[in-house]
Amino acid sequence: MKKILKRIAIILVCLLAQVSISQTKQIKLKLTSNTDTFNLNQYELDLRPLSYTDNFTGIPLLDSLRFHFVAIDYVQNTFDLLKNNKIERKRALEYFKKLKIDTLSLSQKTIDQELIILIGFKKNKQILIADTNKNKNFSDEIKYEYEIIQNGDEQALVNSYLPSVYKFEYFENNQIKNFERKFVLRPDRNNVISQKISKEDIPYLSFIKFVDAWVGKVDGYEFYFSDFYAKSQFYVKDKNTNFSKDFIFNNMYKHSFKDTITINNLNYTIKRRLKMDSLYLNPIKKRSIKRFTIENKIPLNYSFKDLDNSNFILKDVLKNKDFLLLEFWGTWCGPCIKFYPLIRKFYETNEKKISILGLAVDESNKKVVEYVKKNNVKWQQAFMKLSSRNNFIEQLNIIAYPTIVLLDKKGEIKFVGAGNTISLEIISKMIAK
């Protein structure tokens, strides 16, 4: 009898395992280039000055030039340069010590990941060329040319180029994987740099911008991975939604691997293969915090605390207006302070049609009260502690300030974007209809 029961138990376990497997969704990922993938690649990799020289050929006649480079893993790249005697040993060891890197954890085989870019000037143009085939010859590559003084739409110029291809290797979990990405080169107009460089190199600062992403589709939803790192974030949207040039809009659809993904009212956890060829959705019962995105309705009885620590709801602020604009800001936020004159002028122009609720995410209530009084801020304020977890901020995935969100009188989200002139112009047209 015991043997029979044991066999039955084994059969039941196998059946349950098969049911579980059958519920798991496998989604094929494909490296794709389109408008959505271009827009969601928010972060551009800055090119760094090359620390060594090589026998380069095919260099065009220029007034001046520099050689910069990009690598997917700069720690591994430094280790490889050290092994190949292309970097000073003392400098490399100090770098590893500062980052607390055990070189035994790195690939002992040199990783093919360094991409060298020529950056130069000729009269009124900046020239950028990447040695994608790594033959040290720049004459057989795409040449990107930009006016030094920008005239017209530089983004349109970027789009006019056929993208280059960056082939590289990446080391993770004791494995070397091969990848390739499509990219364009563009100048850094604002000198946004992540490392200290000499003054003479600053005019040559440029970016590599990936124009592709790994995309998978299931049940009317689309998954986008703009990179392949184990701790990276990804995007999930329905097929009828398009990503925007405004990365704050795109943030509504951004997720991490610890999140629960809800698709057609079913909840899943997500896993992805390092090879970036497949995605797995595992069904679970527990649901994570509900996300608010475009066309979702935020309940008008959603409760907040004002600057006097009293409760109020969205409906109280909306009153009899057709629209409500939520402004996420803080006194510590420089761009928020610069945005205030713009939103104040907008409010004074559109006060009959729209209410504004300032959501002050700050260190203390006192700082917000002082700022509001000093600047005679005319609209309602809610206070949220900067260092604490807040469900409303998580539901809208607010990770940049200032962010503004437009609701209609039913609480439906009509617009999400950065707090700037462009967003206010868009909203002005929307509420004028």
C-alpha cells in the first residue's frame, strides 16, 4: 500500500510540474531597430580619451583630431589593457583598489569590446568615425558630420545616417557572450561627462547612442530591453502605445526584475536568458503595486496630506475644472526651481480650465512651507517625505523631477512628461480643444 501511495505522490508531483511549465510563457527576443527603440535608449555612452596610440590609417585631412573609445565593461577593459601593456600598471592597480575589484573575478582571456572613434574638426564641422571592423583603418567606415554651430534639427540629421554596428563580447557568470548593437555617433553639445578629462579633450566629447533594443511580444504586450546587464531595467507596454522622446513619459513603463508584471489581469515574474534570445514569464498569484499609465484612471478619492498635515482628496483640488495638473517637485531640485516661473505663467493663463496640485517631495515640510510663502505659490500643495517609500510615486514611477501629469475631470491620465516649456505647450493645446 505504501508503494502505491508513493507512486501516486510521484505522479501528482510530475503532473503539477507539467501544469506549472505549461503556464510559463516563453517569449522570443529579437534585436530590433525602430522609432520606439530609438526613443527609449535614454542613456548615451560617453566616449573617453584613448590612453594609448596605435598605427591608425585612413585618417581624413582634418584641422585637429583626437582618438576616443567606448567599452561595455570598463573594469574588464582596464584589466585587458594592463595585460597587453597598453596602460601603466600603477594606474591600473590603483583603479582596481579604489573599486575593490578582485581581478580573478574577471575574464582571464582578453575580451573583444573596445571600440575606437576618431573625432576631429574641419572648418565649421565636427567629424566622427568609428572603427567598427577594428582594422585600424577609418577610410572604410561611416563618417558622421555635424555643424559646429547647430542649425536646424540635429535629431533629424542623426536619423538620416545608416547606423553603424558595434560587435563586442561580454563576460558574466564565467561565460563569454557575443553581442552586436546598432548605433549612431553624435557630439556632446552640453559637455555632459562622467569622468574627469583634460580641458583640451572637452571640445571633442561625443556620444555613442544605441538605436536598437531586444523586443519580445505576447498577448498584445511588448517587452523592450535597451541593454543586457543582469541588473538592468526593461520596459513593458501595450502594442498601441508608442514611446516618446521624453524619457519621463517612458518611465511609466519601466520595470525591474523584482517587479510583478500584470498582463491582461494575470500576474507574472520575469526571467531572461543572458544570451538575450528568450524571456520567461512565470505566473504568480501575488500582485505588485498597480501602475498608473496613460489612459488609466487615478481614483478621485485618492488621499494626500497638505502642508498642515490635514487630509484631502484629488476631487477637492479638481473642483469644477476640466483638468488637474500634478507637479512633482522639491525645494532641493534645481530644475524644479527654474520651472516655477514657467508653470506659474501657465497657471495664470489657464486658471479657468485647470487646477494644479503641487506634490512636494522634500526633506521637511518646513522647507516647502517657506518656499511656498516666499514665492507666493497660488495652488494646492501636498507633502511627501523624500526619504520614505510612497505608493503614489511608485504607481506613477516618478524617478525624475520636475515631472508633470495631466488628468481630466474623471481622473484619467492624459499626459506625462518633464517639467519644461515643451510639455506645457503640449498641455496648452490639449486643454484648448
